[in-house]
Amino acid sequence: MSTPKKIALFVWLVLSIGLGWVALNYPVAERLVGLAEWVRANPWQSIPLFVFTYVAVTVLMAPGWIMTVFGGYLFGWLAGTAVVSVASLLGAIAAFVAGRTFLRDWVAGRAEKFPRFHAIDRAIEKKGFAVVFLTRVSAVFPYNLLNYLYGVTGIDLGRYALATWLGMLPVIAMYVFAGATAEDILALARGEADSGQAGVVIAVVAAVAIILVVVILTKTATRMLDEDLAAGEADPGN
């Protein structure tokens, strides 16, 4: 087992043991509610901590959607989308730089296990920005792994960052919205919402609309990406 894998495995073990111990010894739900109240009362102090945590989660290739939903719950939809989009971009850039520098050999080895990634690498030579954008929207490849894999391609950091930010924005907005409206939607589902709470109904309708838009964007992006990759596979020499 390579050194990066050993480090990652060690980190995961430590985190798993630590989280398990916390879950068994502390009232997690009450702590989360208390944390949310503190964040809402101290937004400027909490945002840097949230961003740092999100970047760490991204670099460690842990599931980021949980943090994204939590960001919506903590900061609301508009502010949450802004904070999460910045945090996810910084995490993506950090992983990209690591994959291009001191983790390059390890990332290149990982890339060999994904044959279709070679088609992406070839397509980037012609349509670098578009390919990165489409892979982010379509979510065909794991987001956190792609951050590292793009480090061994020929795309420059500027185009990678812009395409990544724009491509991830629709999905981030959807997950953040889910977190921001979770309480209202759960109240409606439990029948606890008053008949006059039109905002709750609007939240549900908006959530469905956002999901439909993201699904349509994802399917369209996947189709366009398949076409680009098929062209790259058919003409690998150019």
C-alpha cells in the first residue's frame, strides 16, 4: 500500500473512531442545534470555520453533500449557496494543486484505473473548459476524485477553477436549498404547518422545481459529455 493510501486510511480510522465515541457519549442532536444557534448568532466568526472544514472534507475525499446541506441549514439559501460555492471551489483547487505537485504519481496511478478518464484527458486538449464544466454538471465521475485527476491533465488552473465553480453551482444550490427549507418541509410533512403558512408550500414547490431543473441540466450535460468523449475516443491522435 502506497504512503498516501496509508495516510488516508489512518485519517479515516481516526475520524471514524472519534465520531463513534462522540455519538456514544454526547447528545449529538442537541449539540448540532446548539451549534446552529451559535452560527446564526455569530455568522462572521463561523463562516471561516465552516469553509476550513469544508475544504478539509473535500481534500480527504469525504462526502461533501452533507456539509452542503448543513450549510443551507446554517446560513440560509442565498448566503449558504455563496459560502458553500466558495468553500467547495477552494477545496477543489487545493486537491487539484496537490494532484499536480506532490501527489502527482499517486494520482496518475489512480487515473489508470479509470479507462474513460483517458478519453476526458484527450477531450480536454480540444475543449478543456467545456469538458470540465460538463463533468461537474453531469456528475458521471466522483466529484472529489476528479479534483485530483484533473491535476494530471493539461488544463490550466484558471480554466479549471472557473469551469468547476460554474459546473457545481446548480447542484450546490439544490442541496443548500434542501438544508435551508428542511424544517419547513418536515413541518408540512408532519401536518404541523398552519393553513396560512403559504411560505411552506412555496418552499416545497420551489424545491421540486429546482430538482427538476438540476435533473434536466444533468441529463443534458451527460449527453453532451458522452458525445465529446466518443469523438475523443474515435480520434485519439488529434
